[in-house]
Amino acid sequence: MTTLLFGFVLVLALASFLVARSRAGQLAGDTPASLHSRPAYHGFYSLLWVLMAGIGFLIVLTLVPNYLMTNSLLSQIGQALPDSAFIERQLILSDAKALATGRIASQTDPLRQEIAAAYAAKAAFWGWIRIALVVGAALIAAIATQATVSLDWRARNRAENIVRLILAAMATIAILTTIGIVVSLIFETYSFFSKIDWQLHKFLFGTTWSPLSGVQEGHMDADKVGAVPLFAGTLMITFIAMLVAVPVGLFAAIYLSDFAGNRTRAIVKPMLEILAGIPTVVYGFFAAITVAPFFRNTGDAIGVSIASESALVAGLVMGIMIIPFISSLSDDVINSVPQALRDGSFGLGATKAETIRQVVLPAALPGIVSAALLGFSRAVGETMIVVMAAGQGANLTANPLEAVTTVTVQIVMLITGDTEAETAAGPAFTLGFTLFCITLLMNVAAQRLVRKYRETYE
């Protein structure tokens, strides 16, 4: 039904656009200059209002009824089973919704059937209300905007104001989303540290990571929440990946921008960028099935012990994955350096290599640093390659030939494990917040470095 209503609003908006444009054109007749705004602006103004009214009511009447029905039915389940846990009530409600919509439920006891009947009745009631209000709001908007079409109507100004408000609203949503993420991280981090009696030093400097080991006894052991192995593993794998990606990506960008011919560039650049479209799970399979056995067999041949899951393999494959990000961005930045700078360097007798090293790269430094930061962020946030190639055990070691794990892998393991979400959320969100702070500090440091060594040209 939601799809049909959305389609109806789109069709009505398009029809309103065509009608308003046609009416404005008929009013102008043979003197289009008599119109304050072109006919297309009259149609666009009508289209915007129909879309805002119809889709706005559709969103509100989809979210609000669902929230009200969920709370009401959970309360009804709580009255029937006063000693039940919240997660049990959610399971009953999920089964009831499955029964009401014709899907398969895990159980079909009388309580679930009763809740399913109540859900079906409420859903039908709100469904008719949603249809009436969405259709009515869209029709009223269409009729009202058609009535405004006239020679003096400032449709262009009104339409541009609406677009400006929409853009401001989108920007506000993005900012509020960021604030919401940070606030949720801070809240869960506060809750986690309160459970370990604010022993921050044990989290920041501890070397044993097993936060859920004491949960079954009703407490969280502060001696087992040391995150040093996780961050050490993350930085080791990221460092190896950047050692691979930055030189290869930067040198590839220099070659493509200043040495390769047009035909070579047209072939090589798309081939490099294909790497960016490969799913990370494919890289993980490649690391686990091809690269890891190769390194292990090579190590056995020369007498070096290399684990089947190692930081070296994960970092190497992750570096290959990051190469197209760095090479593509660096190539665009290097190409944006004015040709006049190169010509001036050549005129002073500098070679091509000297020009690139002393003129082009300093001018492109901010963009190159940004590309490296993007690659770093991509490496820090990667999960699948680490799970399949580096391991899941929190092992504190400086040897890249051993198995390690990363922060993101542990977050996934905590959230997707068998432990209740409320218990596992604390350690997971705390790891996320700490990683967020580290990444933010590195970005700030990189921006200061760029400002210090940036070369500005007129």
C-alpha cells in the first residue's frame, strides 16, 4: 500500500506540474513577457507542494502509527505476561505480526493469535486513515497551487525558496544525525565505564580483552576489558595496508598523470578503479584461500613460521583494496595543478622528475594527504578481510606473522553474539567511541600538517 500511495503522489505531482505549466502558458498567450515567472516555474511550484504534502503525510502516517501500535501491543502483552522480559515480549509481537500478515511464525499460541488479531485491526484502521489523509493532502495541494497561477504570481521566487528550505533541512538532518551518533556513543560509553567503576586505565592500558566473561555472574570484570590488543592489531594491519597502498597508489597516480600516454591512461585508470568495486568479502576469500596459503608455504620453505591467519596477509590484501582510492584521488589532484607551474619549472632547467618532486607534489600535497586519510579510514573500518584473514582472537603481539584482531571485528562479534544487546552494547559502543576519538585526532593533526606545508599559488 505504501508503494501505491507513493506512486499516486508522484503521478499527481507530475500531472499538477503539466496542468499548471499549461495554464500559465495560456494566460500569457502571445505575450510571454507578461508573466512574472516562466510557465515551467508555475508547474515546478505546484509539483513541489504536491510532493511535500503527499510524501510528508505518508512518512508521518507510516512512522507514528507503527510506534503507537507497537507500544500498545507490547503493553497488552505485558499485562498478559507481567513477569516476561522485554525481549520475550518483542518476540511475541514479532510472531503476532507474522501471523497477521500471513507469514510463518515460530509459535501460534492463543496469546499470539489474540495479539495478531489486534494488530490486524489496528493496521487496517490506520491504513484507511493514511490513505484518506495522504490522498486528501496531495489533492488539496494540487488544487490550491492551481488556483495561484496568474500573471503576477511570483512562482519562481516561491519555488526557489522552497528548494532552499529543503536543502537547509537536508543539511540539518545530516548535522543532527552526526550529533545523534556521537551522543549515543557517549551515552553507551558512560554506561560501560559505570559498570566497571570508572576504571578507565584498565580499558585504555589493559592487555586482556574478554568483556563478557563475567556477565553470567551478573558483573563485568574490569581486569578483562583491556583494549590494547585490539587497537594494536588495528594499527598494525592499517600500517601494513598503508605501506602497500600509499606508495603504489601515489606512484601510479604520478605515472598516469605525467608519464602515461592518453591511450595507456584510458586503459590503466579504469582497470585500477575496478578494484574499488570488488566486494570486500571477495578480498577476504582471496586473502584466506590464495594469499595466506602462499605465505604459509613460503615461510615453511625458508624456515619461518607464518600463521594461517596473520596481520601481514590481512594488511597486504587490504592495501590492495585501498590502492584505487588513493591512486584515483591523487591522480585528480595532480592533474589539477596548473600546467603553468610545470612550464615554469621546465623553463628554469628542471627535469621532469625534479618538477614533479619539487613543484607538482608540494602543490598537490593537501589532496594527497586527504587521499591517504580516506585510505586510512577505509582500512580502520574494514571488517570482512580481517575476520577471514587475520583472526578473531585478541592477541597482543608486535609480530605481523601472527594472528591478531581489530576493533571493528570485536564490535561485530559483540553485537551479533548470543549475549543480550543491552549487555554487549556497552563494550561495543565504547570501542567505537574510542576509535572515533583516535580518528578525529589524526584528522585534526593531518589538517594542521596540510596548513603548515601548503603552498598557495595565484
